[in-house]
Amino acid sequence: MNLQDSLWAITLAGMGLVTLAFLHVVSQAGITADEAATRRSAHTANRLRRWLFALLLLGFIGGTWATLRHFPIPAQHEALDAKQTVDAVGRMWSWQLTPDKVQAGSAVEFRVTSSDVNHGFAIYGPDGRIVAQTQAMPGYANKLLHTFDQPGTYTVQCLEYCGIGHGPMKSSFEVLAAKGD
């Protein structure tokens, strides 16, 4: 069972519990209660609400940790441990990549910035699928760390509308076979 199936099952179970609670409330709507029963009911409802909040909070924290702990965001304020570095500068309406050739099999640090407006820096593999992305902003260099597994021609494209020339704002670079292959 994959993660999506598990989440779907949890969602269905939650919807079922909400439905059962609703049906219980509807079935109890016409019954009169004495003062003590009303207080007990309010106390139980408050306790259930606190437990539900704590459970949802822990679920949110656990889900966030489980999904984001592997998210590849390198440290932006220190040097990265990469043998190759590519400077990427976005400007209306082109990318300047220096150098335009890297080796497969070792980490590449992309230092991405812009000389005019915000641009979305996206790397597409030879098969047309997106490999990595970050934001290009004027006055700031975002660092993107990626290791290319297969050689080929990779395309850089802008993902954020930046003006009339946004559509053809593309560039490419070569990933060469690892030395020794």
C-alpha cells in the first residue's frame, strides 16, 4: 500500500467518524436532559475536543516531518560540498549558465540569481521531466544542489511569468558521462 492509498484510507475513516458523530447528535436532539447530564455532556465534549486537537496537532507535526525531512534544501549561507559549480543568471528573457557542461555522478551547485525580476529556475531532464527547481531573485543567490545520474542535454526554463518573452526563455547545458565510464 503506497502513501496515497494510506492517506485515502485515513480520510475515509475520518469521514466515517464525522458521519457517526453527526448521526449520534441528530438522534439525541429530541431527548430532554437534566442539569447534571448536560454538565457531564459538556465536560465530555470539551475533553474530546482537546484530545482531537492534540491528535490533529501531532498528526500535522508528524506528517510535516515525514514528508519534508528528505526535502533537498541546501544551506544557503555557507559553502556547499560540491565539486562542480554553475552560475545561473536570469534576465529578460534568457538564462546565462557558466559553465554549460558538468559531469554526471557528482554534486553540482547551482548559484541562481536574476539581474532584473523574479524568475522560476527549473531544470528539465532529457526526457522532458522536471529534475529540480528554485527561485531566481534579484540581489540574492539561491543555491540548488543536484547530482545528475545520466548524461544528456538538460533544459533550463523559467517557471514564473516575467513578461512577453517568458515562453521562449530557455537555455540548455550538457551533462557529460562520469569520468571513467
